[in-house]
Amino acid sequence: MPRTLTRRRTARDTEAYSPADEPEEEHGYADEEDEAPTRGSRRGARQSLNTEEAGTSSRRSRRPSRDEDDEDDEPAPKVGGKGWGSYEKTKQASSGFPDNFKATGESVIVHFLDDEPFLVFLQHWIERKGKKSFTCLESKCPLCDDAGDKPSQQVCFNVVDFTDPEDPQIKVWQVGPMVADILKNYAKDKKTSPINRDDLYFSVRKETKNNKTTYYITPVKERDLLDDWDIEPLEDEDLEEFDSKAYDEGILQVTRRSELKDIVREILND
């Protein structure tokens, strides 16, 4: 039977997502000794939205139907709960921001929901109190032109995180160019393309030694999930629901140019 999934949708009516104030390492490689999976079924990839159109669509107002009026008279549904499970569930629901997937020293299985990045942007990292990461405006950006700061490329994918195999979570994996290049190579290899194929998963682990971080990103065949990882593969219903709740570029927070100029003055006055 398919899992019962409770996930957040993109926060359209709340403040936009701000990338985590934690720089992503840009060192990594794939473990090429592991066998790549064979080609399996391909599901329709969710189309990326045009960046210029993001956030411009408006929701049409309409009069409530009779059924909607009747619903207002129904008894209030039971809400809330007890225990740490309810705490985590309501904590996520109240945030509106996507969770970031973070690779650790332990291998974790992920499944990609995108066949390509759903968001690519340039990000400034400014050492200061408070917020440190800022989206580069690219054209007439005060942090570039006035502060002389060089932005780094950030690449985002929707992934299903199996850290808890019984409760997989949809998350955003924000990576730098080195990891993105690894994923791009997999996306171009006929044995692992597209990377969001139904029968394809990846194990992800990072290792840090002497201030150098290496990423191990290895394809895992669906048929090996249960035997090697004790993980049940996602069923079609699970995939469809996760796909319907995937994030798009509307999550990106862009700071006003005037605020960036204030930050430049703050930097120059220090």
C-alpha cells in the first residue's frame, strides 16, 4: 500500500524562502566503482517555470459556492495532537519554508523529483551579524559593483529524503558547482538518465578531511533498496503526490536593491 504522505506545499502567500545561512562546500566526486542502474521507466518530469513569470500569476477571486457556505456550518474538525510527532508535523506546517537536505557522514538514500535543476541562482555570502546570504541581482548588484564581492553559483533540486525510511520527506538540495557537475554527468549518462527516473535512487554521503569536503553520490537500483538498504521503494501514488508538492523558483528570496546598498554601507564602515 502507498505511504500516507504529509508534506508542505510551496509557500506562495508567505515570505519567500531564504537559502540557509550556511555555505555549501564545493568539493566532491562520484564513486565510479559502483555499478550504475539500468534504464527503467520514465515518468513525466515537472516542467520548470519561466523565471520572468514567477510570482506574476494572480489568484482569481470568486464567490463561494453553496457547498462552501454549507461547510462553514459544519462542526470544526479535530486539530492539534500530542507527542513529538505532532510537534514536528505542526512545526513544518507552520513554517512555509522548504527544508534543506544536508548531506552528512552517514549515507542517506534520496530520490530526485527533477530531471534538471528547478532553480539556479548566484548567491553572495557576507560575513556580518544576522543574515549572511543574499541573492545576487546580477544586473547593477550593489554587492558586486560597490562591495566587490564575488557571488557563488547555487543549484537546487527537489529530492525525497529517506533519512527516516518510514517517513520520507520532500526537501530542497542546494548544491554548489562541483556537486552539480556530478549530477549533470549522471543526467547525461544513458545508464542514469534521467536522474528522476522511477527506478533510480542515489546514496549521498560527505566526508570532510583537512578542510576539504568530498561528496560520494552513488546510483542505487530500485531492486536493491530493500535488500541493501531496508527501504521500500516509492509507489506510483507516492511519486505523484511528491511531484504535486515539489517546489519551484517561487521560493527564492530577492532582497531589494536599496537594502543591499545599506549592507554595502555597513560593510564599508566597518
